Amino acid sequence: MSDTGKRKKDTPEARAVKIAAKIMQAAGLCRYESPTQCRRLYVDEKTCDKCIETWLLTKAKKELEKEDSE
């Protein structure tokens, strides 16, 4: 079986986050005010995508929790 057959399908929300991360990274945007604030020793496109994805998901979860508590 191919790797794509073994992979779990992304939810629409997860796919949207991945697309948003790629767009932000391609536009030169970073989760920090300045990319020089990044603590990573080696930064490439894949590292930035994963960092931005994680940041977006964390931010979304906090917003949902905030809405639920109101």
C-alpha cells in the first residue's frame, strides 16, 4: 500500500491551518514580531510551516475556550 493510502485524511479545519501556514510563510510572516526573535538554530520552510501551524492551532483553541467561558 502506498504512503498516501496509509495516511489519515485531514479534516477541513486542519487542512485550512496548513494552507494558512504556507501562505504566511510564503509572505515572509512569522509568529514573532521579527524572525530574528526565533530561537531555532536552523530555520527552513518546513520548520516555519510547522511552527506557524502550531501557533495558529494554539491561538484557535484559546479563542474557542474564551468563547465557551463567556
